[in-house]
Amino acid sequence: MPNDPTGDPNAHDVSKFADGMTGSCLCGSITVTIKDNELFSKRRGHLCHCANCRKVAGSYVASNLLIEQEKVEIEDRDGTKKTYEDRATLSGNSVFRSFCSKDGNPISSETDSYPGKIILKMGIFPRIPQPEAEGFGLHKHEWQGGHEGVETYEIKWAGPEKKRMN
């Protein structure tokens, strides 16, 4: 057991991620590499408060990054990546939620709602870019605060259903 706390994002200077970054599941079987030089030069990603994302994250909010598939490389060294088809969605399109079957770590999601894109679960990475938006703001708990500079949308933050709350 380590003597020092683990996972301090501030121990990783963002300059190390000028061309992208790599993260992994807890057991290290699955690694995800993002090849994008704008991860930390502007706001990226979103926080999601929908029930399904909260369940996958195991928390009151999920931190996600919607990005072009060609900018992402997923390696499944031990063949532990499994996918669950989530049919209980607002759009009616299934969301294919991938995770590590050994340690349970969520990895990514894909849906026909965003062709050519993949939704990465940012908790597997050493740093998380400052989010640009949060979706399903109507589903936030009353005790949750806001995030300065992050636009909150009633339901979806991308697509025709978006309606800003702030």
C-alpha cells in the first residue's frame, strides 16, 4: 500500500500533454491514447448529470470528452474490454458503453447520435481538461454548485435538444 496519496492531477503539468495523453483502467489492461493538441489549450469535454452517466461514473456527475474517433487509440492488452448496450436513452439510439471486465472501470461510449465520434470517460486520465459545458442540468442535486465559465444545459449540451440554463 502506498504511503502517499495517489492520483494528484496537479502532479502532471499540462505542458506534458501538448500532443495528447494516455490513460488506463485500474488494472492497466486497457489503455486509451488521445492524439489532440488542443486538450488543454481551450475548454474541452462536458459534465453529464443524466442518470445513466451517473451510474456508469459511480458518482453524482460524469466527466466525458466527445471527440473524433480518429484521434483516439484504444489498446486492449488482455482482452478485458466488454461493451454493454444501453437502450434506455433519451434519443432512442443505443449507447454502447465499454468498460474493463476485470476492474469495472468505464472506458468509453459510442452512439449513432454522434457518428464518427467517441465519448471518453475522463476519470482514467491523469488530467481532465476544464469542461466547456454540462448536460442534464435539470437533473443536478439541489446541493450541487455551479462551475464558473461552464455553460449548463437543461438536457443535452449538444444537438437539437439543447437549451441553456445559464
